[in-house]
Amino acid sequence: MDDRNESLILERKGVRPTANRILVLRAIRSQSRPVSLTELTEIMETVDKSSIFRVLGQFVEHHVVHTIEDGNGILKYEICDGEDDCTLDDMHAHFYCEICHRTFCFKTTPIPEIELPDGFTAESVTYMVKGICPHCSRA
């Protein structure tokens, strides 16, 4: 991947593209599924965990990524596709494998709209299906 792609994404979201930020963004983009801080530290052996954590905090604040909780208390990070903020339109269903503990995106499976009672405003929605992924089913 080209550094310019990551730099443009960061600049568009109002984040100054430093070497660590570009590396973290590249690592997240290289995955086909949401990743945890622990997974990122394994992928990025040359960057310490605290640096990755600080970058992720800034990415969440500037809507470069959004977080999902996999049901086991572990935050996973994925790229926010929205131009500016992450909106409910960016949200989609996820699948958590109870054997390998990986989380998969089902980007073509939208989250069903839920009518909220008067006075309630949705900020984010998590739709998590749990079960066994195809890889673990075959094993």
C-alpha cells in the first residue's frame, strides 16, 4: 500500500499523518476484519503497545476508526467508511466465532432499523451474531 493513501485518509479526517499513525492505519486496513489492540501489537512488532493505543484513541476521536465490542469485553477496531463522522449508515452486522475468537464484518448485512421511544437518540448500534465460523466448522 502507498503511504499517500493513508496520509490522505488521515488528513481528510483532520489527523496529522505521522509515521506511527500511517503504520497503524495501514495495519488495520490490511486486515479483512476488525482487530483488537492485542492483534495489532502482534502485527506491528516494531511499534510498542502504548503508542498503538494512543494512536487508536486519536483515530476513534477523529472517526478514522470505530469500535465494536465482541461480547467478551474486548474492543475491536475497524475503518470508518464515512467521509466525516461515523454514522449509523456505517454500521453493519458482525459475526463472532466462539472457537477462534475472531470477529468478521458482514458489510452487506445492514443493521435493522429500530424505532426508539420519544426522547431517545441512537448514537451507535452493535449487531453481533455469535457462533462458529466456516474455518472452525471444518476443523
